[in-house]
Amino acid sequence: MRIENVRTVPGLSGFFFDDQQAIKDGATQSGFAYDGQPVTEGFDRIREAGEALIVEIELADGSIATGDCAAVQYSGAGGRDPLFRAEKYRPVVEGPVADALRGQDATQFGANATMLEEMTAQRSGGDQLHTAVRYGVSQALLNAAAQARGVTPTDVLADTYDTEPATSPIPVFGQSGDERRINAEKMLIKGVPVLPHGLFNSVEKVGENGEGLRDYLAWLSDRATALGPEPYSPRFHVDVYGILGKVFGPPYDRTEVTDYFETLREAAAPYPLQVEGPMDAGGRQAQITEMAELREGLADAGVDVDIVADEWCNTFEDVQAFVDAEAADLVQIKTPDLGGIQRSAEAVLYCDGTDTRAYVGGTCNETVTSARACAHVALATDAAQVLAKPGMGFDEGFMVVTNEMRRALARRDATQEVPADD
């Protein structure tokens, strides 16, 4: 099945672009906006409406496969590509990218995705196409291959990487946003496997001595016991956006720090705990060093809290570096930051055979289309967990990702059933 054409339509993403550095530097939230001036290049305000670029690939039979170019909420931070503007990159997709894809065999996802990944930069500020461009176009290529072959995107990815897909839904991780109590209670009632994110992105929220995070975990444990269905054994996962590094500072293997993490474990008990992005060291190697120091310190102290790599773990090469250094118990595969969606699958598979687990993450600032594609990545690679997205209201993203996995599994089961003899 040949690719005939590629078109784009500027669209909306599921949340907003936020200037992370301005927020970390103390920008004051005013209602839903922030007061103050942005500090990250490309931002006109600290919080701006999110954008997406809808990609449509037309096949020879007239059918259309879609994908959405989208970038993370905290674009331009932590070594990421510049802030994504749909109109700026629309000519890139409809020009050089479309020219390269016309006439290609749509069933050959691996070859098409590799060609896209290797294209030279077009207004991207680097040596490749902007990550958001590669992300959205590769989703469309994945869906085109599935349509042309009459299978699910999970099947396409499993064939491409010779994997045995999961046979049940991957545990979904819900993120609460600032409504960390109301949304957490929604998650508990629905029996979400991994929760709640928490959005602890300032010292004010974490507490001057970390007491805010500890108190929240104690509350969450109580509510999980009271509200969760039977049986229910959730895993707690909180994102602190590097703020614990501001509360404590290095070195992170000292008794003060490990004792604090033990109080977090006690507050979360009896539920297991993982803490994402404990510090932001300002660069990849420094981040790896400090994360490894904390992980070793916790292990030596017998503190059973997992740490999750996020800051400075953006590209496939970053994931490799964190895994090789054993700097995290879990790495977030920040799907829009890896470029082509096949790179997210490769990053998850790189963790196989190591003591580092991988979760297919991403951002609230994606779209339904990209979230559905990521659900197939999680299934095909049997990831540890997958993020509920897009948006920050929780319910919608949880529905999108959960239903997509259930649909894919039901379809695979139906096509693999052997008819009984008459």
C-alpha cells in the first residue's frame, strides 16, 4: 500500500506550555496563570496555550492515517528541543517530510520511521527534525502500517522488534495536577494501579523541610485504604520536579537525606513508593551522578523507596546513559522527547535484562491520538507502566489509554482464535 500524500492541520494539545525554569525560580501563580516574565527562550508568557500539528497520511486506497506532533508541557527545559509552534513547523512536514514519504510502502513502518529519524534539521535548532515533528509523523506512519496490514499498531511494533506483547493491560499511572487531593480520590475510587503524580513543583508545596510531601503521602495512604476497591494494591508515584534538591542539596547519600526518604516510605505504607525527579543537577552527567549517589545511599540504608529518572533523561541516548549507570530504579520514557515513537519502544526494550524498569510516559500536553499510539508501545514492549494522558483532569486520559489497550487486546485475542471444527 503506497503513501500518496501528507497533509497537516494546526490543532490543540491537551494542556499548556509552561516555562519550568521561571516556575522553579519562584514565579507566583495567579489563578491559572503565572505572574512574572518568562526566562526560557521562545516563551512570551510563563504559561501559554499548548499546540499540536495534526498529520494526515493518505494511502493509495484513499484511507487516512493520523498522528499528532506535540511537545511536553515543560518545553525547552532540561536539554529539550525549542518550544514547538505548529505554524512554524507545518511547512517542514508538508514540504521535505512529505516529499520523502510519497511513494513509500506504508506497510514498512520500520524503514519509514528510520528514514524520518535520519532526516536533517528543518528549523529545529539541532541536527535532526524537531522531536515533535518526528513524534507526530511517526505515529501516522505506525497507524498507516496497521491499516495497510489489517492489524493493530501493537502487532506492527511487535513484528518490528520481535517482541511478545503483553496479554493484559499495562498498569496505568494517573497524574493529578495541582488538584492533588480531589483527583487522587477519583483515582482511588477507580482503582488506578499507579498514582497520583502530585505536581510537587515548588518548595512551597513540598515544604521547607519536606513536610508537605510527607503529610500528603500519609493522607494518601489513609484514603487508599478507605476508598480503594477490593482487592487493591496501588503503587504510589510522586513527581517532585527536582525540588528535594533545593530542600536538601548534595550530597544525597548522607543520613539526613536517607532518613527523610524513610519517613516518606513510612507515610506511604503499606503501599510501595517511587519518587520521580528528586533533584535537578543542571546537566545529564551531573544528574546521573547525583541520582546514582541517592540510589546507592537508599540501598545502603535499607530504605525501600524507588527513584525515577526524568530531568535530563530525554533522548534515547539519555535513557541508555541512566540505565548503564544504574542511576534509577525506573526511567520515564518521555515519549515526545525521544522523537519518533519507535524510539520510545527501543528505549523500553533497552531496559530489558537490567535492574531498571521503564515506563511509557510523556506529558499532559499531548493529544488523544498520541496517547493511543503510546498505549500500543506499552503493550508491544510490556512496559512497567504507562501514563494516563492527555490533559490534567485525569479521568479523560485514564479512559483514553485504558480503553485503547483493552480494544487492542480484544482485537488480538479475536484474530488469534482458531475456529472449532464443524
